[in-house]
Amino acid sequence: MNKNFLTEKQQALSKLQKYCTYQDRCHKEVRSKLLDLEIYGADLEDIIVDLIEDNFLNEERFARSYARGKFRMKQWGRVKIKQELKFRKISAYCLKKAMEEIDEEDYTKTLLHLIEKKKKDYERKEKNLFKLKGKIATYIIGRGYESPLVWHWVNELLPKQ
């Protein structure tokens, strides 16, 4: 009975190919997964190189899909998306490419939608216009939208006293 046994490195490569096929991953996530599998040193680096060569691992593709997904699904702003990509050690070039995925018109529409939604939520509880604007702006800035842009639209959309 002659069985083909895979080496530990081959098994890890196979697992990581499946891991990267399921969803785009960044280099940091893959490195962490390999360390969890107790793959170190040259074997770890060889597996990462193999994944890159076979296009299972692509930093630019990850950055673009991450930015698209977080903006469309979670309605995050550019600031928060950039922070998260930097945390994942994404290069400046890929960060720039990721920001190209966010259409300016969609970005403004989403920002206006968030302002209107929060206005409805907060105006029942908060009668002071100054505090209302502050609460709305704080919430949206916390979602990663640029402060000057948020304040411009909050002041534009909410009535003056």
C-alpha cells in the first residue's frame, strides 16, 4: 500500500490556498495564520512567496476589496478605512489604489444619508440645535468621515437658529 503523504509545508500551503480563496487576505493575516499553524522561518516565507506567485495573495486586490466592502456595507468613511489598512501594514501605493474604489458622488450621498438618518434619531431627544449638530457630527466623524466635510454638510442641512 503506497500512500502519498504531504509534508507539513505542503499541508500548510494547501490550507492557506483555501484560506485565501475564501476571501481576499492581507500579508499580515496570512503570516499570522502560518504562525498559528506553527510554520516558521524559511518555510513561512516560501509559502507566502508561493501564494503571491500563484495569485492567491495580492495586497492591492485585498486593499481595493476591503475599501469597497467597508464603504458599501458598513458605510465607513475614508479616514477609518485608511486607518484599518495601515493597521494591516498595507503599502502607500495600495492604500492610494484602495481609495480610488470609493466614488466621490456615492461618498457624498452616503454621508448625506447618514446625516439625515441621525437627524431623525436625535432630533426627538435633543431640542438644542447646537447640541444636535454636535451629536450628529461626532457620530459621523466617528464613522471615519472627514471632519471639515461633515461639518460643511451638517451646517448646510440643518436649519440655522
